[in-house]
Amino acid sequence: MAEEMGAVRIEYEKAFRVNVSTKIHPKTRPKPRNAPAGPSPFAVNAPALPPAKFADPDWTAQGEPRASVPLIAIETLWLNTGTLCNLACATCYIESSPTNDALVYLSAEHAAEFYDEAQGLGTREIGFTGGEPFMNPAFLPMLTDALERGFEALVLTNAMKPMRRHEEALLLLRERFGDRLTLRVSLDHHTKAGHEGERGPNSWDVGLGGLRWLSGNNFSIAVAGRLLPGEDMGEARALYGQLFEREGIAIDAGDPMRLVLFPEMDATRDIAEITTACWDILGKSPSDIMCATSRMVVHRKGEERPRVAACTLIPHDPEFDLGDNLAEAARAVKLNHPHCARFCVLGGASCSG
């Protein structure tokens, strides 16, 4: 069976002109000087992913039918503003960095086209991710456009210098739109050592300062963090709560919508494949999974216009490219990637608010 599935994987990847390493990590780039010196403290501790897994879109390595998730509605439309970032984290799933422009800056004009379509579909929320969204010169216009159209907006940011350059504009948006604008700040751990082990030196004080500024100016805010291997969820929330209280940050660490602790992702590490039987075994429904209610717009370098990907986690894999508009993207997603299992189904996580 393993040999047969290995052969299927080779033929499948030839069809998409993509090899095993590219399917998992599209481009491997040298780390900039401000990158962490060592491995991530949050690294997934698991054996290497067997090559027979996640090879066929319809069948697992054990020959069982692979689970899929039908689209219910696009409640959240994500826009990837580009992969350029002021940081080069140790384990960024999308390999954002100061030099990676594999996803080029999204334009405000292209964003508006998708807003038009999303309005007709009843989409509630526009999510912005990167890279660092505030590095895109068109980000403030596209954020303002989303809010003026009546969408809620969720911005994922590290709250560092790219964001702080736009304080005046953000204050105006806060005054005009109130809590319809939420900024979720990446603070990877409740300790400086844990955070900078992932995000690099000199990232803790600056990021924490940006979070304090947002809180002090009464923005709707949230924090995205991580758990170290073996770290207890309840204890981590309590320690984040102590940090927020100490720093004067108005976040309830017990609220899972305001402190989101994400499971780790590593597409090279082994994880169970999700079969159609798993829904009953796990007591879950396809409607619980992120791709049941969201899609993401990406503009890949070298492509004429943006495309729609199945979710925020897998922007490069051709199998998860669903077309150049939201209507084309309204189809089921086959859970044929390690992130589908580790983050969404078994991890129970979602990027949306």
C-alpha cells in the first residue's frame, strides 16, 4: 500500500508541477540578520511526515476516504496584503520576511473588486493578514474602504514600527468606526524569552509598546499567542493575564476571542490524516472548520491578478487555489494538507474572529 501511495504522490505532484519540498515550503530563503539565532521554542515535536501521507486528494495513505469541507457561507473574507514583513520569525508558516515577496502587495483596486462580490454574498468581516499589513502602501485605503462599506475589519499585526507610523490615521478610524475595527497583535508568549525566541531580538519591547498604545487609545484589541511544548493552557492564560494587568492592557485573558492561543504548525512533521469517519470519532462537524466559512485572496508573484485560496494557511499549493473570484471558490475543500489536520481539525483553531 505504501509503495502504491508513493507512486500516486509522484504522479499527482507531477500533474501540478510541484515536488514534495515545494508543496510544503514553496521557497526557502536565507534568514535576514534580525531573525532568531536558533530554532523556534515552539517547534512541533513529532517524527517526519511519511511521504505517502497527504498525497492523494481523495484517499489517505491507508486507503480511507479523505474528509472534505463544503462552503456554508463566506462570513470572513481574508486579504493577504503581501508576504513582506519587518520580522523573519523562526517558524512563520508563510515564510514572511523583509525579503520574501512571493505574495506581492495587494492593491486597493483589486481589494475593492472582492469587496463588491463579498457584499453581494452577505460577508460580515474582512480579515487582513500578511506579512505585516501595515507595510503595504495601499493598506490604509483598503482598510478604510472595507469599513466604509459596513464590514467589520480584523487586522493581524505585530504592532511594531510599520503600524506605529500610522497612529494618526488609526485614531481617525477608531473615532469613525469604533469597535468594528479590531487589531489582533501577535505576542507569541507571555515571556520575553519565549517571544523573542520565535520573533527575533528587539521584538518584545517594541511589540508590547504598540499593544499598550492600542489599549490606551481604546481600540478593540486581541492577542494571538502560542503554547510552549507541554505548557498548560490554563496556566498560560493566567500568566498572560498577569502580563496584561502589569502592562495596563485591557484584554481579558480568559476570553478565547481576545486571547487566541494557536496550535503549532509544521507541514514536515507527522500528523494523522482526516477521514470521513473522523467527524463522528472526534465529535466534530465540517461546519466547525475554518474553510466552511472563509476564503483568502492572494496575489502571487508573477500572476496577473489575485486569486482565491481555500484558507489563510495554504496560499501557495495549487490544490488549494479555488479560482479568481468568490463564485468560483464556492466549492468543497478536501483536507489534503498537514495544516488541515494539525491546526483546524485536531487543533480546533480558526484565524477568524
